[in-house]
Amino acid sequence: MKKSILFIAAMLLSTTFVAAQEFVYFGAKGGVNFSTFSGDGFSDFEDESSRTGYHLGLLAEVPLSDRFSIQPEVLYSAQGFDIVRRDDNEDIEHQLDYITVPVMAKLYVLEGLALEAGPQFGFVVEESIDFGSAEKELFNDNRNDFDLSLGLGASYKFSKFFVYGRYNAGMTDIYDVEGVDVKNSVVQAGVGLLF
């Protein structure tokens, strides 16, 4: 699975590079995630709130005109949500980590300021439950290994640095369980550097 993910990411970046060799900007980015699940199916829990995690990875920006670019990325994204059990109020964190491949269309509306939108393809690499002092890895037959999201955001570039914010709305269910409609919901903010 991990080899397939790396192969897809390499193909995306190499295709982009061949298409516009002299115009490609490469970079790295990272920041904070505030992630939770949206939808129905939380009847056994109360006070579900966002998990604070991180994302980190590489990108390539390919300008197609003065105002329009395509930006494929490969990120490690720590997602999930925090919950509190009804009976003992023990804090529990459901950790669900992905390798994500966003492919964003960027429209520069002002110098340096871009609006972004595009699909994000996610592949689960780790799932666990953190009970504070203990952590248990999960293997869930009902969990989907693939996640499709729609990303919407904005970025501001100055010199070689940029800052950004993005919301990723899940389009596919995380779990294949009758009566449970659960999708990822992730807010991201961070900084990056173009090489």
C-alpha cells in the first residue's frame, strides 16, 4: 500500500515536472490540523471535538498563466477527533493518519494572494485510540483505506515564503457501517518555503 502511494505521488510530481520544466517551483510546507468527523453515528459519545495534529510534506507549483497555477502536494496528515465517554468522562483521542495527495488549482486574485480549490486523495497509514496513558493500534475491517476530500483555501506568498489556510471537506465515508455516515472534516494552517 505504501509503495503504491509513493508511486502515485512520484508520477504526479514527475508528470508536472515534464509538462513545465522551466516554470515549476518546488517547496515544502507544514503546519497544524484541527480535525474532526462530520455526519451521523456518534450516539455513544458526547462532546466530540477536534483533534489537534499536524501535516508536513512537499509540493510543486506549476504556473499555467500569470494568475493561474496547479499545485500537487504529498503530505503526511495527522487527523481524527477527541471524544469523552459518557460513563467515566475519560478523554479519548481517535487518531487516524493519512498520506494525502491534494491537487489544487490556484487563482491569484492579487499579487501574492491566491484562492485554492481542488480534490485531495487520502490513504490511511495508521489508526489508533489514545486513552491518555495508553495507546492501542486498531485494524478495522469496516474502515475505508481511501478518502476523497474537497479542499478550499487561500495562501499568501511573499518572496520564497508563504502562509496558507485550508478546509478539507470529506466526500467519502470513513467507515462502512450501517447507520453511520461519518466523513473527515479538517482545518489546516501553516507556512511553507519555495526552493
